Amino acid sequence: MGTFENSVKKAQEEISTIFPETPLQHNLFLSSKYDCNVYLKREDLTPVRSYKIRGAFNFFSKALANKDLHADQFVCASAGNHAQGFAYTCNHFKKRGTVFMPTTTPQQKIHKTRAFGGQYIDIKLVGDIFDEAYEAAHRFVAEENAFMVPPFDHPDIIEGQATIGLEILEQLEGKSLDTLIMPAGGGGLAAGVTQYLKETSPDTDFWFVEPEGAPSLKESLIEGRRVKLESVDNFVDGAAVALIGEHNFEALKNFPSDKVLLAPEDRLCATIITMLNIEGVVLEPAGALTIDILQSLDPETIRGKNVVCVTSGGNFDFERLPEVKERALKYAGLKKYFVLRMPQRPGALKDFLFLLGDEDDISRFEYLKKSARNFGSILIGIETKNPNNFDTLMEKFQQNGIKFQDITNNEVLANFLI
């Protein structure tokens, strides 16, 4: 048994003292849809609803076993899930901890971090993205002589996350692990599990998933070095990292870049809604990445095989549900926004309403401005039951001389007006 494999086994034994192994569930809905055996490794069911507790607990266990360490205060930076694992662990070991989070972190994650940490945790909100909070945490370490617990870029964190791989193999009970799909993010999970399974399941085919707006691992593999993204889309807050960890990239650098697939954020929203409505499974955006990407795989590569998707987190803030539903409808082509130029005369609005089909519904309507004496501009949102209905509707606009602009996918304009 290799050194890393031994270390992961010891880590799993320690972690099992605070919570049992998370379920590996065969999912009939997804298996039927993709003609294979889909299993969900439910990391959204840990005490903090994400896998991050594994790395944090392993890091603390090893740090506190080091007799030369004399830190009175621990520090972490996190978009939410690492913070909760860190807070839970601080409370468990009765150690003071300070958490740095981006100001954009969902309130649900902030409240849960406070709840898990209790009297042992202070929270500081700094910056708009994770990397700004991370830099602030490092400054705090230097100023306060505190001890940093990194979110992903450390061998002990990687080792803790690798326990997921150990559990999966045990839970498959001798069945082959043909394909394993994991979110990338900072890379701790992917680095740990691939390293463990290289020794214990060498025939497993790995796929990694990143949000389309934060392809840190993919860009780094393309360039053959770590690449820091100039900007990231923070919607998938649990995986929106601008620079993959150094140790993590070292472990993953030999994978071809085409093993990293990118999930469009709007499509991901549709997956979240589907899992909620059909399966009753609550997943945060990062937690749904591996399920969403099943539709991007060549069906022949997984047909009839055992496919494990790691659902990495379920810390979903339900205040975000309207946005998620909106983006899901837009991805499905069932909702559009238009700016219309209509004549300002009696009966014009009534004439316009008669253009709508039986399945069309107005969800937003307001005058923007009077651009001329005889015409006015209107912002309108329309939902329908069939995306083809919009083709019919736009043809009617043209036939009736209504000037219009579809702003659904105009991100700048849509964000400003909607």
C-alpha cells in the first residue's frame, strides 16, 4: 500500500469520528436519461452540506498533532463551503478562528458559518471575489501571527478530500468505477481523488468540470502552467476561482485540457431546477456541475458503464431561486426580453396584446421613455410554453411594423434594464 494511500486511509478513520461516510446513491432518473449507471456521491449531505469539511478537519488534526505549533488563532478565506467546514472544525477543537469571505457570498452561507462556529468564529467580509478575500486573509496572518488553513492548496487539504475516493471504491462493493466526474474549482478535490485512485483504480476515466465563467484549470492545462484569470463569473460561487492551487495543478498537470469540460451557467440553472423538481435534491450551483455536464459527454463513452458524479455541495440560498429559475427559462428558450418601439395612440397596446399567442404570457412590462412625440419605448418580458412560439411572435412584430430588439442575451443591457 502506497504512502499516500495509507495517509488517506488514516485521514478517513479520523473523519469518520465526526460523521459517517456520505451516501453513494444510484440515481434511476439520470441512469435512464443517459443509458448508464449514474451514482451520486452525496457530499451535499455532510454536516456542513459540502465536502470541504474533510480537508479542513484533516488539516486541523495534523496541525494540532504537531507539538511545535503554538498558534492561538486560525484563519481561512472562503466563498462559503470551506468556511463552514473550518468553522465546524474550530468549534470541534475549541480553537479561535477568523473567516474572510467575499462580500458577494450568499447570506445563507454566512449565517451557517456563524452557526457552526459559534463563539469560536469571527467573520470578515472583504472584496467582491474569493481571491480578494484570500489576499486579505494572508495580510491578517502576517499582522496577527495567526495560522492559515488554506481552502484547497495544501497537501493536508488534498489528502482530506481524497477520502471521497476511498469511500466511493468501498461503496461500489467490487463494481468497477468506470467514470468519475468531479468539479475542479481550486483543485483540492480533483487532485486528491485522482492521486488516490491512480493507485487503487487505475482504469477509471476522469472528467473535470468548471463553470464556463471560471475555467482556471482548463486554461492552465492549455498553457502548461498556472494561469490566473483576469475575471471570473461569480455565479457558481463554490467553484469560481481565478487561479488553481499550486499543489493541485502539480497533481493535475498531466491531464489533457479536453478532460476539463465547461458548464454554461444558464444551463446549470436548468439542471438545478430539474434536480429540485424531479428528484427533490437541493444542490448549489457548484454541486450541480457534475450532473449538468453529463449532457456534454459523448453518450457512447458512458453507455452501460458505472458513472459517479460527486455532488460537492448543497448550500443553496433560496433567495437566489428566482434568479436560477429566470436563467433556466432563458436557457430553455422559454423566456425573452424585448425593447419595443410602439406608436403612442389609443388602442396601440390592445392591438399589440392581440399579437400574443395562447401560450405567451407577459412577465414584465414598463415604459422606458418617450423617445419621440408619436412613439414610445417599452421593456417587455414574455414567457411561453414552446421556444418556437417566439419565432411566430417576432414575425408578427415585423408584419405589424413594430420595431423591436431582443435583449435577452445582451448581458450589459439586460443587467442594466432587468
